[in-house]
Amino acid sequence: MVAEFASDKKAENIIVLDMHKVTNYCDYFVICTGNSDRQVKAIAEGIEEQLEKVGMKVTHKQADKESRWILLDLGSVIAHIFERETRDFYGLEHLWQEAKKVNLEK
């Protein structure tokens, strides 16, 4: 659902990583990109709003001052919403390369 909600706000390069075998603090990472700080904020707000509609809440939200990276912690799912350059810099996909990518086409 989180990936779908991000897509609804025109997030790009959305991937979901299955974190079951690589960490014990969450089950999935959702990583996506916005083209500006405004879009990053809009994606995060859109995810939060849609989750509330289905009775779920973000347990923790963290953002840098410029909103280049917003993290939404849902317990079993952690969403990372990045500006393109910030995503490239931190390289979470590389850092967690042992995690399997979830096929979103299903």
C-alpha cells in the first residue's frame, strides 16, 4: 500500500526491499524519489493521509531541514522518500543490497 500511495503522488523509482532476512527492526523498506523538496513533502503527506483513511498511523516521522529525505516509520514498514541527489548520495539500495527486491507488478 505504501508504494501505491507514493505512486499516487507521482513518486519515481519506487522499490520495495524485503528486509526479513537482513534486519530485525522492520519487514520492508519502501524507497522512492521526488523531484523537489516540495514533492518529497507531498509524497510523505500523501502516504500519511492515505494510511489514516485505512486506519493506520505513522509511528515516527523524521526529516532533514530541507526535506531532502523524509523517513516514515510504520513499524513493520519504513518508507524513505528522497530527493534524487540525496538518494544517490546515501545509496540505500547498495547499502542493503542483500535484501531482495519485491516485485511490484503483482
